[in-house]
Amino acid sequence: MFYVSQHQLFNLQQNVNEVAVFEVGLPNNMVLHSTFVYIKEGYFQCLWEADNIDNIQQYINTTVGDECQSDYYSIDPMTAIA
């Protein structure tokens, strides 16, 4: 399944590019396909592939949970535009 996570930094003075890196400790059952960073807004979005959204939420909460507010939703691959 495909999922999107959206992240708004709590501290807008923090460099969003330093937070929006999910390369360390990424579980084997998850793939990060893309990250879209909006520097001025302190905001970023990620496109994930995983067995379920709970795995993504758990990983993100332990990785950047104290640095940003995160929201999650699933993507229907049959109706999404690629």
C-alpha cells in the first residue's frame, strides 16, 4: 500500500532539510519513494510504500515526533495520478 505523511515543524527556525531525512534505521518493510520539502513554510511531505500505516506512524514518531506535527493518509494507487 501507498501512504503520504505530512510534517509541519514546531520550530520554524530549524532547518527543514535536516529533519526531512529518513535514511537511518528505515525498516526493511518500508520504502520511502519521495520527499517534498517546502523550506519557507518549514513543511515536508513523504510518499511511502509499506504493509500498513501503523508501521510508518511508529517509525516517524520515534524519528522526528518531537520536532514536528505529523498527519498521515493512504493513497489509492488505482486513482492516483503518477
